[in-house]
Amino acid sequence: GTLSVDKDVYVMGSDMVITVTDPDLNLDSGTCESYAMSLIEWDSSADSSELLNQSSFTSNPSSLEETGCDTGVFQTVTTLPESTVGSGTPEYGESVTLTYVDVGLNGESDVDGDKADIETTFSISNFGAIVELDKALYNWTDTVYVTITAPDHNNNSAAEETIGTSALPIQVTSRN
């Protein structure tokens, strides 16, 4: 089997597409199967051994569903939690390993004859922020236009978002 995600880096609160490809999970070629999210385990410094069926994660669909009858390819979209995973708080730049245990290896005489951990890794966003001004020099009466590029705060790529709220303040200072 194989396990993959659609990106190498994610922002907390964003969606990730998880794909498990394992022909052994295709038990009936005439139907489309689905499997519980407990097949996949999260492991990071914030929280190890957290199964993706736990309340920290939401998935749509809520299980790994076969992409078509008799494909052996199973997918779901899982939303990463906004701030905590289980009992821990992931930090920006942290590496995460997802693991799927393949129990039907080729060449074995029975299903549980041998097992293999199939893993994929990604990171929690560590982009930081870039602050840019529209000019290098200003007169006393000039208007200053500030552009802040902060990918870590882009929770919805299809919408315009705001920073500088009471929850996420921006502090600007100048000389007296």
C-alpha cells in the first residue's frame, strides 16, 4: 500500500487530502468500500499516536472512501485542528508523520503474516510574515501603506481575511 497527502506544508486549520492506495482493501470489486479514519495515525512532537478518528480531526467524508468501485484507492479530506491535536499544541515548523499499517503484504501465506508501516510526512507552516511599506522615505503628511504577507494566517484561500483584530493584534510604533 501507499499513503500520501496533497501538500508538503499545511497551515493549522486547513484541509488536507489523504489518499491510501491498497488493493488489499478492495474486498469486493462490485462495491465501493469505505474504512474508518482509525486506519491512520498522527505522530508529531505535539502528540504522538493520535488516530485520525479522534475529535481533534474532522473529515469529509467521515471515512476513507474508495474513489470508484474496484480501484483500491481511498480518499478523504481532513481538516487540521486550529490549535491543538489531542493533548498537544503543534508548533510552526513541526514535522508530522502519518502512518497506515499494511497487513496484507505480498508473498505471505496469511493476511497477518507480516505488517509494514506505510508513512508520509508533512510540516506545519513556518512561513512567518513579511511587512512591506509602499515607499522608502516619507514626509510628515504622507499616508503610509503597509502590506503584510502572512501565509500562516490564510485559513481560507477562497476568501479575503483580516488580521489586526483583538485576537491577532498588529502593533505599530514610531519615534515620538
